[in-house]
Amino acid sequence: MFTADKKVGRLIELRARGAIGDAEVAAFRSHMVHVLGSLRPDDKVIAMADFRGVRVVAPPLAEAIVTMLRASGQRLERGAVLVSDEAVARIQVARVLAQAHHDGRKACFTVEEAIAWLEPLLTPAERARLVRFLAEV
């Protein structure tokens, strides 16, 4: 399952849980088109992707995610991807982010690291929402 939402300011909240297949990637793409479509074309976003609930994605799906990330890169100011403790998932996320070619994206391994990466660009309201989002299970 993938979800994407924008509740406060420029903060985009992304969450993935469970097995990720073609249908989930298509749903994610649809959610992102909707969320980004609600913004002005020149608005930059700050993205928090909570992927702690995802283990490993099949290589063709990982490539589809890379393509989506590249397509949305011009809208991103900074993004954090919170990854599970599984070594294979961490390696895969690192590879996907490297192939997406955006220096503003970072794989994070703790909630504190993700907050620290995004915090310098967040308003107080966005920071408070980020903390709430990451506390949700």
C-alpha cells in the first residue's frame, strides 16, 4: 500500500507498507499526480517518505520508482526516505535514490535523522506535522 498526502504547507507525506506490486506503484503515481497537481507549477515541496514497512521491491518496480522520482525531481527541494532495518532494503533504497539523481534526497535510518535532514527548511507548523506523521504507525 502506498499513500501520498499534503496536510500542512509544502510537506508531502508518503507512506508505503507491505508488499509492493504493479498496482501499488500505479496507485502511488496517481496519488503523487493528484498531490502535486494541487500546487502551483513552480512550488517546491519537501517530501517525507516513510518506507519502514517495505522490505524489498522487485527490480522492475524499483526501476519504475526511479522513473517517477526523476520525473518529480524538479518539484522537490528536499526529501527524506525513512528505511527499515533490513540491509537489503537499505541497499535497494540507496541504489534507487542514486539513480534518481537528486542531491536533495537522502535515505535515513532513524526518525531523528529524517527530522534533522528536513528541519532546516520546515516552518514550525510543517515540523510539528512531520513529527506527528512519523509517530503514526
